[in-house]
Amino acid sequence: MMAVSHVVVGGAVWAGVSQALGQPTAPEALGLAALGALLPDIDHPKSWVGKRLALVSVPLAALIGHRGLTHSLLAVLAFSLFLGFAGTSSLAAPLAVGYLSHLLADGFTLSGVPLFWPLKRTYGIPLIRTGSPLEIALLALLASLMAALGAENGDLAQASQAFHKLLRLAKFN
């Protein structure tokens, strides 16, 4: 999926989780979920995060390739444990949800994801080709759902401002 799709999916999933927990969709948490949704692609030097962290991305890509370790449940566990041990537990939930949303979204692409890496088998439901009209339609649907959740909670303006700032920082618009 495209980076902007991961940002929207991460934000939408976090908004849904916040709603389910009866919490407002805090703009900071929304931004963290969007960031978490980009992190698995650190194993791809041409990805949004890979370009910004090339010192990590290039060697990682050479060692494990794209959609290896960083697209597995092992990476989610290691990432969550790291955040917990680093004393950033308040950041852990939105980042981990964003990270998981990336795996979920990539699970709908033709390539699937190696959830149980280092085992080679990939899992998913191959419905979406990256950049296809179906991906764009999914993006529009999720953005609409995010807006509806935000409007229901009364924090749409704050969440959309934070989301817009994130997209501007990421140079998506």
C-alpha cells in the first residue's frame, strides 16, 4: 500500500480503538498511530520512512529484504516491549495499533505479510494492488469513517488539524 494509505488506515484504526474504549480521539495519539503505521516499511529504502532513516533502512533491506521481520508479529512484540522498557508506555498503544494496522492493510495486498517470520509463508486476503482504484476507494471510505467518528465525539476539528499537520509534515499534500 501507499504511505498515505497506511497513514489513513492507522488513523482510522486508532480512531475506532479510541471510540471502542470510550476515549476521545486525541490529536497526538492520532499522529502517533499514523507514524506507527509507517514504521514497518523501514525495511524498504524507497518508502517514506526508509528515505528519512536511510542509515537503518538500507542495511535492513540488504539483510532481510522488504516485508520480512518488520512485517511480522515478532516485530510488533519487540517494538511494544521496547516502548514499554523505554518508559514510553503512554505512547505505546497508538504506535502499536498503528504498526498493527500496517500489517492488517498489507494483508489485503497481493503479497500478503509474513506474520510468523522467519517462516516464509505469507498470510492475507489478496484483494488490493498498490496504487489501484480499489486502494483509493478504501482510502476515501476510511477517511470518511474517521470524520464520522470525530464528529460524533465532538473532536473532529482537533483531530483533523493534527492529521493535516502530519500529512503536511509527511509532504503528502
